[in-house]
Amino acid sequence: MPEITKESILKILTNVIEPDLKRSIVALGLVNDIHVEGNEISFIVKISSPTMNSKKIVKDACLESLLQALGSDIKVDIDMQALPGFKDRAPELRTILPGVKHIIAIASGKGGVGKSTVSANLAVALSQSGAKVGLLDADIYGPSMPLMFDLVNRKPVVSNDSGRNLIEPIASHGVGILSIGFFTEASQAVPWRGPMVSKALIQLFQDADWGNLDYLLVDLPPGTGDIHLTLVDKIPLAGVIVVSTPQEVALADARKGIDMFKMPMVNVPVLGLVENMAYYIPEDNPDKKEYIFGKDGAKKLSEEMNVSLLGQIPLITRIREAGDIGAPAALNENTIEGTIFKELAQKVMECVKDNKTNN
């Protein structure tokens, strides 16, 4: 009988494939605590699915491989264990978006606060920092990204490189983008009920070739509804950013949004709050700030709810104009707005890193 070592056992088990993750259990690091004493072998194997059938498939494959390589005299004890829930797994151990390191949702309690503008510019700023970035426009009823990235009337192609049909995100300004707006006419309403919306959203995650990304931003619709609950239930979010304007009517809804993500049944880290339209800068007097919607409303809310204030975005005509022509303002790094979005991206990266370290 060949000499039995931990190394030889791992080599033998290399060909055993995890049923859900479709990769070697050794390559995925799922074989742990190997002990060898004479002809007695014991180890732990972790698998994605906790079902008895999945455990039996992997256990039988391990036993067959070991007996074939080492002979029938060995005694093998395999402890089959389920991996933790998808929210607590490393990206490569997920069945959905295994190539995406950090998935960040951008939310707002109410519409009209500039959430999509923040999402688009944050995506560009992250890309300009050297990160690989994707942006999923999950605002099913009011998709904005085709316009903001000059992609109106563009249609994504479908590839079959991996053996299944996958939608290819469309690249614009260094960001890979998918939106329900690519599949409807610009003036066409989307009169879908909640279950249809949730199904469409998950398809944009599962049936797309997002590849390897550092960040995937998800621009959510305003409010706290079906899409939000579907997202936190099905997608392993690294955290959420809440966008608000300074006035109390917007802050009241932002407060509800933060509360929802902090609820035990949701439990998504709130990375921070972004105050959009924080102040107005006149074109003819760039050193002047006019607080037309109130001053520091989101800053006070961030202190009240113990979340970070990630940035205060001014109300500048150029930001609106840049979005309207499909060239986000963050592309112009030497402007006031370009610098602010660059600083926002840096703070978001730091918050994601700190949150990961603390967990």
C-alpha cells in the first residue's frame, strides 16, 4: 500500500467536484483537519448544500477515490459539514456571482434625491481608482443608466462561452452595465407585479456574465419594497449606501430605509449616508455655498443613527448636464464635482475594507 500522507490524500481528492460550485473540493479549500494514523484516515469536507443527497454524493466520491488509490484495507471517516450561509462565505464559495468581491446596494427612502446620479458617478470614480466595476440598474420601473451612460437604444449581446447563454454587460466609461432599460423602449412603461419584478432582478444577476469584479453596484428603486427584500434574501451584499437630500421630508424616509437594513431579518451593513444636493454652488461664484434645502440634515441623521457620512454632494449644474449627455461628472477629476466623487469612492472602499475586517 502506498504511503498515506496529508499531501497524498489531497492529491487523490483533487478530482472530487463540489456539485453546486462545480469545482474541485481541494481547489476550493473544502477539505480540512486531515488526520492519518496507520491505515486510518479522517477529515472534514464542507459542501454548499446541506441536503443529505449532496452530502452522500460527495462522500461516496471521496471514498471511491481513496479506496481506488490506496486499497481496500484503509478505514475512512469523513465528517460532512455544510458551508455557512451565502452572506458569510468567501466569494469563490458562492453559487451566485463567485467572481465579484463586493456587492454594494445604493438605496434611498424616496425618489428624486439623486440616488442614480450618485450610483453612476460612484461607479465611474471607483473604476478610475483602478478597480474593476459593474453597475446593475435594478430600478425596474424607472431605469436611468442607459441615459446616464449614453447607452440609449443599445442592446446587450448573449454569449455561450460557459456552456449556457449569458447576457454580456455593456461597457461604458470603464464600467460594465446592465439595466432593464436595455430590454424595453425608452418610453415604455413596465407594469409588472412584485413577483415578476423580483424574478427579472435575479435574472440580471444570475443570467449575466459579470466576470471578475472588485465592486458591483446595485442601483435600487426608491423605498423599501419587494425588490429590496428579494435582493437581501438572494444576493450576498457587502453593504448598502443610503442617499438623501438635506430636507426633513427626505430624511424621514432615509431614516426608515436605514432602519429596514438594520432589522435582524434583513441585517445588511449600512456603509454610510450620502447627502446629495447638500448645497448650491453658483456658476459665477464657485466659492459661495447656498444651503437651499437646509444645512447638514444628513450629517445630523448620520450622527443620530450611528452611520458614517460618506460625502456631501453639491447641487451643481454640471452634474446634471453630464448625466443628461451620458458622461458622468466623475470623469472630470480636476473639477470640484470630480474631486468630491473621487473622495466618495475612496471612503466607500475604506468602509468596505473596515466592515470586512470587523466581520
